[in-house]
Amino acid sequence: MWGQAIWPVTLESGDLILRPIRLRDKAEWTMVRARNAAWLQPWEASNPTGQGDLPTYGSMVRALTAQARAASALPFVIAERVPGQSRPVIVGQLTVSSILWGSAMMATLGYWVDQDRAGRGIAPTAVAMATDHCFRTLGLHRMEINIRPENGPSLRVVEKLGFRDEGLRPRYLHINGDWADHRCFALNAEEVPGGILNRWLASRH
């Protein structure tokens, strides 16, 4: 019942859309990822055991969908309406994961955006949309984002949105073949009673 209550969901702000990732997105998603391979490689999750490859697209989507049905994740693609295109095109991915209910009411958020569209406000808008949904619709209390200290573009996203820097987590996640330090950024619902999307969009004008 929990999963049916929270998923699937589609969120929109202007030309930007967060919608469930689907098996039929494989060709387009794979094309975007291939085009951005060098751009994304330094931040890619890897297998610390060194055994086997990362999941195929199909197994990834099936696993994420199962997590969504269990109310432990919200797996979105980021899509954008583009002039001349008959339908929105995939420009990235955003996943709210590790959703904890009960006394925690918190989640972790991760994302990537097509390099060709970086610097146009897509990532902060998508993060703001997802965070507002988690706070205002699902009733979560805390959103957390963990970022490599070297990842300048992602650090600018949380800075623009006002996420609080909670310090370094040494060797926190296995990234690109090694255990990597991350900085933890977080925001609590009561810190943004009016939502962060409205605040972010207002700051752009």
C-alpha cells in the first residue's frame, strides 16, 4: 500500500519534468549516458568487491521500480521540453533513495545531468522539485545529498539551494574504483516552509 500511495508520480516546473524511469527509455537513456561517459566517469558508483559489472539498464530499472513499490525510492528521469521535439527529451536522472519512515522520515538524493545542458539551472530545479515533493507531499523531514569534494558543479547546486554543509564523510562511497570522501549536505523541512523551488526560481529573476 505504501508504494502504491507514493509511486508513480510525475512532477513538472515549466519545461522541466521529473517522471518515472521506464524500460522503454533504454535507447534514449543509453545514448545520453554514452555521450556523457567521460563527463560522468569520475563520479560513477563502482563495485568494491571488484566482482562483476554494474547492473544492466534493464536490471537497474527493475530494481529501482521494486524499491519504488516498496516506498524506499523515487527513481526519476529528468526530461525537458525542447523546441522542435515532439516529446520531452531525457537530460538526466534523479533518484531519491534510502527513504526511511518512522522516526527518521528522511531520504538521500542523487542526480546527474547531460553536460550539454549543464549550467542552465536544470539540476537545481530538479533537486528543488523532488525535495519539495518529499517534504510537502510525502511528509519527509530531512533530505540529504552526498557530494565528492572535487565535484564543483554539484557543490554549486546545493549552494544555490541553501543545503547545509554538515562536513566530511571519509571514504564514504565506492566511486570510480576506490573508496571516496564525500561532503554531506542536508536540509530539514522546517527550514523551508515555503518550499525551495519557489525560492530558487525567485532567485533567478
